[in-house]
Amino acid sequence: MRRIYLPLILLAAAIIGSLSGGARTGDRRDTARIKDKAAYLFLEGVAALNDGAVDRAYLLLDRASELDPTDIDIAAFKGEILYATGIGDSAQYAESYEAIRRRYLNNPADADNGSRFANLAIKLSRYEDVENTYRLLTENFPGRPDFALNYAWVQAVKVVDGDTAGLDSAMAIYDRLEAGMGSDATLISHRIRALSLTRDTVAIAREINHLFSTAPADPEINLIVGSSYDALGMPDSAIRYYDRACELDSTFGQAYLMRAEFYMSEGDSARYDTEVFRALESTNLEFEPKFEILTNYVRALYGDTSRTASIRNLFDRMELIHPAEPDLHSLYGSFLAVNDSFAAAAEQFGYAVDLQPEDASNWQLLMQTSISAGDTIAAIDAGRRAIPLFPDNMLFTIYTAAYLSLIDRPAEAIEVLDSFDTSSFNNNDALSDLHQARGDNLYKLGLRDSAFAEYERSLALNPMNAGTQNNAAYFRAVDGIELDKALQLAEKAVQSAPHNPTYIDTYAWVLFKRKDYPAAKLQIDLALSMYSAEVDSIIGDSDSVLIGDSTDVETEIAEVVEEVFYDDLPSSEVYDHAGDIYFMNGEPEQAVVYWEKALALDPNNEKIKKKVTHKTYFFE
């Protein structure tokens, strides 16, 4: 998510003097007009928030609060936006918290505001306010058991600090609710949770048995009982009730899942596998619970290379049972991509888009895994198919054009870029990227003036577009023109992305062209140090496809291959630059080393061949 930057608006001190004869009529009218304007801005801010324009919403509410600092609702709503976006400093957070607190206390009968304030207080560990709020909500809404249960829990947790009276108070609330509602499974579960704080196994077991007695033939009750015994460290009792839950309802996916995870927690990987395979091959179980079991299984074990073959086998068996499930193919594709089987991953994403063409994410993953597999033509074909399906999504246009440019088809790339309808498109950042892409391809076609004009349009739309800054600087350096402007652009790009070695290489090359050789050497050394590996490991493998790190999937396995243009290794161009820079710094031997590495990556480059042959930057 793009970070929201909000300018500070200085609050003017509104000094309204009261005259001895009381406020004048004109003053009252002015005050009314100001309040009306503040109310209007408040409504505009709410509308902006509903439209997703959070920064605009905050500015409108900030202005409304400035006009009418006495309006509790404006101040509280502004504070909620501040907390939601993570902007502001400690003083603003404290002020916002108090505003949200005042709004609720001004009307304790407002259940919605009370719940929102309680949730915020919980996040900030303001437990005194949590307790007070739930107490007021319970008193004002005696018919709402959810408020009473939350208040009981606040009382119960006091036992952790040795306050047994709090636990007694919680139990009294549970007793009162049970007297009015009867023996409810949810209520008993809350009582069990409260008792678990004391580790009083006798009392907890009594409540678990009470829970079971309410509906012994209910698989969900058996599952809760099993998980309660599991939490108590009583595995034999836990598995007995997990088994009962599965027997009572052979289609109850959650029961199979919890039983499988029980064996995993016990360290019994063989039984875990058996449970998973049994559940996935069951003819009674629907696809949805199976898919949840499979997802958890893959998420837990995808990093274990000893399990890779068995997981692939499991996917293959699932495909035979459920061949028309796009989510299954998408998950399989993600797993294969994480394990660097990009061609097979692209095949799975191909199945997914055929089954569910309206899912944009699978189209994107199909394009990216095709590129990673070295099949640029397949990626372009997928992009061309996706563009008409998602006419408002510029990503497919940009990527398709980029892939065409990658195989030196800039005229086709421009044709694709020009096919995107920008007439009703109001995302300036995306439009800036489109003009940058046009500029890159125009330069490839030798239309340099047109390319630089596109870069200017790009920066007019987004002055902070580091990619445009970098390319506009680099191509000026290549042409040896406007080197002062090239230096300014390169510096801005590096400031925007100080850890991007490509931008630092550009900066080094601009310095080189300005004949500042020592400074150029410092920058090229920095760029080279940022790459994760030396090129020697892949020299001689002309079919190697260099991609970025795509293994960071600990939070969500489907988030793979997010970027495909950031290489882990320096390009031939970077090594060529390094050789030239080192040569001009009086280190010809090291220059030759870099030129040789450049030639290994680009063996048909005649210019680099001559540098290696003659061991000099200067040759006929």
C-alpha cells in the first residue's frame, strides 16, 4: 500500500471575545455559518472515506475540526482515521484517543461508538477504559449477551494478577446469563475459557462435561470438547472427541482439519499425513473443507524439500478428484513457483484462468511465472488475452508492453500501450508509468526527442517517479547530452530508492560521463556490492533465466513472484560500466576482469570483445 503523506495544517487560535452586553446577533450568525461549514466538510470527509480517498478525508475532517473544535463527532472521526492510517505523532494520537473517548462518554447509550472505543482501548492496552466501557454497555444494553460476556472476560483476566474477586464477578455474570438463556454452548465455552486462567483442571473438566451434556450428538460440541481437552494437555480425551466429531458427521471438514492438526502438534507426522490424505480423498467431504485442509498442509510444509515430491503427488491426486476447481490449480501453481518449477506453475495458472477468467490475480501470476520459466511469448500471449477482460487494469497493459520490449519489439509495445483508454482514467501514478514505458520504447526505436518528451509527461504526472528519473538520466548519459540535468535526475532516483543497484549504476554512469571518475568508482562499487551473488556461478549457462527472490511466502503462499525485473545478479551492462570506470581510474587489470564478466553474459557484444582483446577502453 502506498504510504499516505499528509501536510500539517496549523490550527489558528479562534479567540471569540464576549462583550459585557452579551454576544451580538452578527456574531451568532457568523458562528452558525462556521458550524454549518464544518458540518458540510464533515459530510464531505465521510463521503471521501467511503470512496477510498483517505488522505482527502483526513484533510477535510482536519479543516472541519479547525472550524468547529467543539464538535465531538468531527474530532472523534478524524481520530479514527488517524489510528487507521498510522499517521501522526504521539501527541496527535493522545488527542485522538481522548476525542474518541469523549464521544462515547457523551452518549453511553450509543452501542456502536462504545464497541469501537472498547476495541481501540484493547489495542492500546488501556484496560481501565475497556472495563468501564463494557460495564456501561452491559448496564445500558442488558439484553445484549455479547457485551456481558466481554465484561465478564475483563473481570476474569484479573485473576492473572491475583484478583480472585474478579473471577467471582465473571462467574456471577455467567450464572445470570445462564439463568436467562439456559445452558448455551457459547456461554459454557466462555466459562471454560475464564476457568482456564486458573488452571483449575477439576473445575474446567466439570464445565467441559456440562458442555458435552447439552448436545452429546452434536459434532460441533464434540469438537469444542476435544479442543478444550487438548488445551488442558489431555491428548487421550481430546482425540476421543475429535474422532466422535468425525464419526457423527463425515462431511464435517473442520473436524478432520482439527484432528489432523492435533497429530501435527503431537509431533506425529505420519498420522498427520494419514489424516490429511484420508480427508482429501474422502468422497463424503466437500471441496471447500478439503481445500482448507490442503492449504494448511502446504503452508506448514512447503519449505521442507523432503516433502516436495509427496506434496506434488497429493496435488496430482486432488486434481483427479476435483479437476474443475480454479483455487486448487492456483494453489498448486503457487507451490510450484515457490519451488522454482516455473513452467509447471505457469501450466497450473493457465488451467486456473481458463476455469475462472474473471480472476485478475491468476492472469498476473500466469504472466509472471511464464517469464520466470523463460517463455516470454507465453507471457505476452497471456497479457494480450487479459487486457480486454480487464480494460480498467493498466497492469496488464504495462506488463505486456514490458515483455514485448524485453524481446526487442518496441513498436508492438507502443501499440499495446496506446490501446489503453486513458480518457476516464484518473490515476496519475499509473499514467506516469505508462508514459515512462512509452518513453523507453520510443528510445529503443531511435526516437530520442520523443522519448525525452514522454519522460517529461511522466514526471509532470508524478514528479517522484524514480523509474522515469533513472531512465531519463541514463539515456541522457548514453547520448552524452544534458549531463547536468542527467545528474539531477539520477540523484533524485537514488534518493527515492537508495537500495536499488540499477539506479546507483545509472548514477555512476552519469558521473563517468561527466569525467568524475573517482566518484563514479565509489558508486559502481556500491552497486556491485548490492547484488546477491557473483555472475561466475552462471557463466556458460546461456539459457539461464535470472529472476528475483520469490521465496518470501511465510504469510501467504500465494504471494509469489511479485517482481520479475529485479535481477539478483549484475547485468552485462553493469559489468561493462564497471570495467570502463576502473580503467579510467588507473586500474586496467581489474577493468579487464569486469569486461570479461560482461562478455560472458553478452558474448555477441563486439564492443566488449574489443575491450577484452585489446585490454583497453580505447581501441580502433
